[in-house]
Amino acid sequence: MHCPFCRHQDSKVTDSRTSDDGSSIRRRRQCPECGKRFTTIETASLMVTKRSGVSEAFSRDKIVSGVRKACQGRPVTDADLAKLAQTVEENLRQTGSASIEAHEIGLAILEPLKKLDEVAFMRFASVYQAWDSLEDFEQAIADLRDQ
């Protein structure tokens, strides 16, 4: 890691701490050349592979915006959506994979959304799983009632 002040090619780590949510590491560094201190934040990248084969970085904002449409008119706050997105990301990171299929993200959203709001779950699942008949809805409602 080079120094942002004098551009020296090396630095010494003086302190390392994990963030509260465990998704990043904050490191305090000191340049041996100029003696100035600076902070770096390191995160493990999580890539999403779309159906088209294109890869892009994982984004909680995309989860929030996609689920927000299903929660329209429901008693779900922005804080609830942020927590849901964090839960989904943590579940995906626990798989240990650096690349996730887009389809797996949709599946990872379903269970936390069901716990958050059943109507929003039905809306999201109907689009995500491409339900095309009343029987699909009836089966999902029956499954919810059984749980």
C-alpha cells in the first residue's frame, strides 16, 4: 500500500479492526518515509453473474429497490429494507463464494422477505418465480398458512 501523502511504496499497519457488521477491515497505517498516518478499509468483493453472463459488483441498493416495489403500500420502512438487504448479503457471503448467480440472490431474498411482510413476499415471489395461474398463488398461500 503506497502512502497517499508522499507516494512511498510501503506502509506499516499499526492497528486493524473489523467493522461492526463484519464485512470490512479498517487498518490504520503509517508511512515509514514521511511518518504520516492514514486509514484504509478493505472489503472482500462479491460479484454477481447475470443470466447474460455479464458480471458486476454486488449492490445492496439493487436489492432495496427491487424489494421496495413489492413493499409499496405496505407498512415496511426504509430501515426494514436496509436490514433485509444486509441479511441477504450476509447470507450470500456465508457461502464463501466470490461470485453468485443472480438467481441465487432472488432465492436469498424470499425467506427474509416472507418474515418481514407476507403480502410483499407474495408480490415479489409472483414476479420472481413467474407465477402464471391462480393455482400458483393458491399453493403459495397454502404453504404460508401451513407455516
